[in-house]
Amino acid sequence: MSPTQAPHRQVEVDLGGDRAYTVHIGPGVRELLPEMVARLGARRAAVVSARPASSVPDPGVPTLWLDARDGEQDKTLDTVGELCGEFARFGLTRSDVVISCGGGTTTDTVGLAASLFHRGVPVVHLPTSLLAQVDASIGGKTGVNLPEGKNLVGAYWQPRAVLCDTDFLSTLPDAERVNGYGELARCHFIGAGDLRGLPLHEQIAASVSLKASIVTADERDTGLRHILNYGHTLGHALELATDFALRHGEAVAIGTVFAGRLAGALGRIDGERVAEHLEVVESYGLPTGVPAALDPLDLIRYMRRDKKASRGLAFVLDGPRGVELVQDVPEAVVAGCLEAMPRPTS
């Protein structure tokens, strides 16, 4: 069966006109890549891949092949500059295409390079990790880290297509698969419903559908899109404080448990809903406690640098009107909730 005939799910991100695109989800959908490149009319392609070259189908046009390395260590402005230099030496133009193949950090970094080179070159994403398929590759947010904080430099640059080939996931180590569950667990509280027990491809499709609907309504993160950051304020702080020893999904999972506790401490939700946060995160096999070695005051300093924190400490929290961004949360309440979190020693 050809890739165009193979059964797979499609989710539309309807941003209007030529900015709308389709997310294809299922086994073998990477084989749609030459068709996507042909539709764009690209004369050349630059493939930036954290997987072996054999993982990416021939785009069908003259192609520059560049190696990437998944991980926060290369999610920097230096990497973006190196990529743009390679694009220039290859003669890439705005009429061509950049293709990313890798996890969330590769998707973010390559997406930013594509957005900046010639002020914007079309990009197609082939996310290879569960985390990237349910979150990073969708919605057009690109970004890299600074020593001062995570994702502080970035741009909005929507892909022209996303190919979530679930065959990639069969090769993931168990730890990386669990890492991806961190974003699925937080989806439980922002509108996706209970995804536990569903087949993995349906969990991915549900997460992508939710994010697509939110991005369509608020592409530039001025209101509704804030809810996608559920669990991320503490999550990003934990990543930085552990020098990324905690992976993104693991950190978001802990941040989700914390968001439930903080909402409870502020009187926004009842004890049963607070407990539901812990229950859902635990059910995915994710960590739920703040590492014992971390100082709550250090975490608060990191959280003050969060992009959403325009007035004091800011968190996306559940509440009587649903999930929303809450500004100027009292530091004493945040510190108390951090102190009360489980503190595993390993």
C-alpha cells in the first residue's frame, strides 16, 4: 500500500489561505515528503536530521543533508547561526524548503533557523519523538535557550506540513516514550479529556487536534494559547535548575502536579481536583516530586524570568472558569506549595 493510500489521521491547522497546513499522523507518513516538497514547488531542500539519513525519504530535489543532535545542549543561537551559514553556502532561497527530522529541540531550532534565513523559508517537520509529535512540531512556535532562561529567543513560523510518522516511535527508549507522556498528561486538564487507555496514535491525534484548535484561535499567544503552558512555568524552571537532567516532559509532569496544588492553595479548585492532578500524572509513569537538592528560592528566581510573568509570578491554573493565566501570584503561596511538594532524593 502506498503512503498516500495507507490509513492515517489528518488534522487541519486552519490559519487561512496558504498559511493553513495539515498534520498527518500514522505509520509510514514520512513517505509523503516528496509529495509535500513538490506541492511547494521547491527547487532545493535542506534536510537537518538528528536521525540517520536513511530515516528521511529523498525529497526529490537537490538536497543539502545536515546532521543535528537532539538535546538542549545544541538549542542555541550558535546552532541557528551555523545552520543559516550552511543554507547560504548551499544557495538556499525563499522558494526552497527546509526539512527538520528529530525531537522537539531539533524541531524548535531548525524552525527558528528557517524563520530567520532570508526572513523566512518554508519548513516541513518530521518529528521523531512522542514529545515532538504531540507538541513541539505543531503551532509554529520556534525558539532557543539563553543561559538566562529557556526559549527566550524565538519567532512564530508555521510549518507547511507536519508528518508524524508513528513508526519512528517504535525505536524510542522507554524513558523517552515516558518523557512524551508529560505533555499528554497536561492535556487532561486543558480540554483534551481523559486520554489514558487510548491507543498511542489516538492520543497523539487528540493532542494535536486540541493544539490545532487553540492555535487557530490564538496564534500569537495573546490569550487562549496561554493554556498550552499548563505545568510549564515550574517545568521550565526545573529544566534549568537541573541543567536539563530532568527532561522536558518529566519537568512538565511535575509542573502539572504543582499547578494543581497551587490552584488548590489559591482556592480555585477543590481537593478532589487537586488529587486528580497527581493521579493522572502518576498513571503515565511520570515523576511527581521536586528533586530534593533544589532550593525553592532558586526555582522561584527562574520562574520570575518566564515569558508570561509580566506582573510578578504568573501561572496557568485551573479554576472555576476553567484554565486561565493568573498573574501576580503571591510568592509566599508559591514557596509554600513548593515546600509541600514531594522531595525525592533520586
